[in-house]
Amino acid sequence: MLEKTTRMNYLYDFYQSLLTPKQRSYMALYYLEDNSLGEIAEEYNISRQAVYDNIKRTEQMLEQYEEKLLLFQKFQERQELINQLKGTLLTNPSKEELLTFIESLEKLD
Amino acid sequence: MLEKTTRMNYLYDFYQSLLTPKQRSYMALYYLEDNSLGEIAEEYNISRQAVYDNIKRTEQMLEQYEEKLLLFQKFQERQELINQLKGTLLTNPSKEELLTFIESLEKLD
């Protein structure tokens, strides 16, 4: 569950601009601010089930956007390379070694 | 016009997965393979005006996606940094200089 929350937080971060204002509100309350479905239902004066359905649909949309655009996956790949590059920098690398990293970063786009 | 074509080629590259198969076909024929509106109309047996309207709408969609997700803009910023980093590598930079670039790259996401 924690893993899913982390993933949803990232996907929300990357794709929130493609959601409707209502979808953004529910997702932010549920995933970022850790409100319960009941609390959100009360705040918006709708049924708990309606909140649940909306959030489930939004989660599916976020996963579909990720399937198509891979922004989270590419972000992770870039961060991984950048971390390796930082580690390599501590070992007095040659210019060639550094260039290899930089070219891998370039190719990721 | 050449500038617009280049921009549309990039936007198409970043967002084509969000288009319908028909939109993708028309855009690819027009922008990537440089067919005329008339040639596309003949190929699909529809009016030149219908092809034009479809392509105009698709261009607007691509610009709206870019407004929301900024994938092309971020790509350009990253490429610019990577090119600067490559240039700096030729000048025997200190680790601190290199680290500054790497951290700028990290922050771009």
C-alpha cells in the first residue's frame, strides 16, 4: 500500500495538469494530505462510493498516461544515471568515463 | 514555416502516443513525409478541407499538451545543459564545477 501511495504521488506529480480540477482535488486530499474517503465525502457532501469511484478512475487515467508517455519511468532512469555519475565523480574518473555517462543521459530523451 | 515544421515534428515525437491512429497518420504524412494536403486527401479519399481541419485540430492539441506538460521545453533545457557540460569537460574542470552541472540536471525534472 505504501508503495502504491508513493507511485500515485509521483504519477500525480507528472500528470496532474491533464486532470480535471475535481480529480486533482480528490487525489490531493487522498494521496498527498492522507484524508480518508469518508472525510473527502463529507467535505464535498457526496457519497463515499462516489469519491472512491472518482479516485479509482483517476488512478487508471494516471496509469494510462504513464503507459503512453513513460515520464515517471524516464525520470527514474535519469535519476539513476545522475546518481551513478555523482558516485563516479568521487573516484577521479577520466574524461572518457564522464563522457560515457553524459552521452547516456543525452540518449534517454 | 520551416521553424513551425521543426516544432511540430518535435511535438509529434513527444505526444504522438496521445493522438488517435487517424491523427497520427495525417500528421506523419504531412510533417514527417512532406505530403501535400491534396495527396493525403486523395490517399484517404476525403476532401482536402477535411484533412486540413484534422491537421489544424491536431496541431492545437499538441500545443495544448506542451502547455501542460512542457516535455519539449524541458528536453531543450536538458540538451542545453548537457552541451554545456560537454564543453566544460574539455577545459579540465574541477569536481565542484562538474557537480554544479549535474545538480542542475537533477533539478530539471
